[in-house]
Amino acid sequence: MRTSLSSVFRVFIAVLLPVVFIFVSGCSAKYQKAPDGLDLSSLGPLKIIRHETPGIMKSSGTETHLLALVTLAAPGGSALLVLGDAVGKSRGAGTQSVIPDFGTLVLNRVAEGIATTFPSASAIEIVRDPVTEEFSGSSAVIELNVKRLAYGSIDLTRGGVVLDRGLDKGLIVDGFLSKTEVTLKDRQGDVLWQMSHLYLSKDFGRERPIEELEADNCDLLRQEMQFAAVKTADEFIRDLHGKKE
């Protein structure tokens, strides 16, 4: 009886899973809790900025399994992680023109949340164009950095995602993924708060195959990105405010 590709993949995962730790252990999310009773107004003028949003990665189920097998099994597999990302971005290039800028979506929602949750914060400036270098200035800053975007059949061993999500929940999922980091710095550039948020469609029961996400000019994908941006930004605001769902 011919062994299916998925069965072979499960065997490789069981045997070679420790290798994943080696590849991604340096990519785990950073977290620094905000000071208790943080008053944004005490920081003076505040800018909300974003870095350039990376290209979205696209992959089908078959190629995701094959790339994962080769990455785990081959010498120099960590280099193939980078190559696989490049292939994914190349495949997703055609989608870029029909989807919104995810960094902008998160920026807008964070700005709304800051205004609502911290009404005493004054002199807030929203910088909508992405910064191209390390920010330096005379004001405090909330800095948003989208680290990863992917849709289709998503390999969670890439980008340290598996460490954020947990090894017991699977390594390949369908739908949309985003990984975004936020940092609050004071006027001297000292980090006061930092966290990373991982969004996966599967966590909300919204997983869809790539064919459905791309149908009707990527209508479902665009909806999913809007939903993910709201969830991401709202989690940032809750954490900064010291509250959880």
C-alpha cells in the first residue's frame, strides 16, 4: 500500500521535531509588561508609527508539506526556511494589489483604541507612511511592526510561529496568519512596553482553503485581514491598559 504524503509528513515531524526548536528558538516573541498604572499623558507628545508591511506569503497544501519535509530533513535546512519564505512571497506578489495594507489596518485601529482608552493622552500624531529607518525624535512613540503575513496552507515552523502557538496544536493550518509586534518607547528611546500578537484563522474557527480565500477577487481574504487587524490591535490596547479578555 502506498504511503500518503500526509502520513510520511507525520513520521518526519515525530522524528525531527527537535530540529524545529533549533531553527526557530531565536525567533520567539518578545514581551515586556507595561508599567502598572501607566499614564500615557505623562509621556508628553506621542507618535504612532509603523514599519513597512512585508509581502504576503502564499502556499498550497502540497507545496507546504514538501517544503517542510525538505527543510527538516536536508542539511542546511535553516537556509531553506529563508528560501521557502522567498518562494511564498513570490507566489503572493499577485495578491498584493487586491488586498489592504495590513500594517495600515492595525495602525488605524490602534489609534482609535488609544483615543478611546486613554482619553487623557495629548498631542497624538499618527504617521501613516511607513518609517524606513530607526525612529528618533523628541516624542514618545508607539511603533508597529508587522513581522509576517501568510495565507493558504501555512507552515507554522517558519518565523518562530510554532513557539508562539504551541507544539501541541499542529504545524500546518489553513487560512490566514499575521504576526505583529508593538513597542512603546519614551522620549529617551527606552522601551516601556513590548509585545507580539499572532493571529491565526484557525483559532477563531475561520479557517478556509486557499481557493475560497482567493474567490471573488480575494473577498474572503480581505475580510479575514480586516478581522485579524481588529483582533490584533484590540489585544495590544487591552495589554497596554492592563486588562485581558
